[in-house]
Amino acid sequence: MKSVERITSVKSELLDILMSMKVDEHAERQRSAAQRHLRARRGIELHREIQKLSKDIAPLPDDEEYPESDLH
């Protein structure tokens, strides 16, 4: 009977170890996904900032740049 109890105990320990590993893997996948999400979000924000800055500093069309009243 001791042999059966020992086997049951070892099986239980192995199951606990496996479940712990799965929990750790899940937590790591969640952290990795969160990091990817934040990098993508920052990339989008950076793209929008560059577009806005480009628009803000873009040269004016020639006819608006120097109104005729300023030239004479």
C-alpha cells in the first residue's frame, strides 16, 4: 500500500509543477502581449505626431506666403 501512496504523491507533485509552469507561461504571454500593445500604440502616436508637425511646419503656398500689399 505504501507504494501506491508514494506513486499518488509523486503524481500529485508532478501535476502541481505542471500547473505552476502553465501559470508562469500564461503570465509571461500576458506581459509580452502588453508590451507589444504599448509599442504599437506608441508607434501610432509617434506617426500622428510626425504628421501633425509636418503639417504645422509645411511651407505656405506661394500666393499666401507674400500678400501683394506687403510687396509694394
